[in-house]
Amino acid sequence: MGDRVVITVTGKDKVGIVAGVAAAIAECGGNIVDISQTILEEFFAMIMIVSLSEAKGTFKEFEEKLSDVEVDLGVKIIAQHEEVFEYMHRI
């Protein structure tokens, strides 16, 4: 797997979103490098930078794990390699 991934999480606020996403990352061997989250009225938004340098498995398996969490929590999770994220947000 690549080294760093940018993960965004959005949805209706509920208990356990941060814990659920963090647990999935840890199960895959990822490490949260930076995290920012906010609640706007009833909406939750979070962005994380995660290192996958010690991760087990493929990036696809990592995405599938996050997809399971996405369904369980009723949120939208997007994981992108850092290089793809930077390329997409160039001005």
C-alpha cells in the first residue's frame, strides 16, 4: 500500500462515528497522523490523514473495511491516496 491516505467522513451526527472509523483504521494497521472534525448543527464532518506504512493487506481491502463502517454508521467515507487528493485539489 501507499504511505498516506486522506479520509473524509460526512453524515448525520451520531455517537460512535470517530470510534468506528478509528477502529477500522487500527484493524488494518493504519495510524492516524492528523484529524479534524466538526459538527454543524446535526451534520458531522471529519477529515483525517492516515499513514498506511505499517498496514496489512491492499488498499482495496482497506477501502472495503471502511465501506463496512460506512454502512454500519450511515455515513459517507471517502479514502484517497494523498497524491490523488493533492492532484485533484490543485488550482
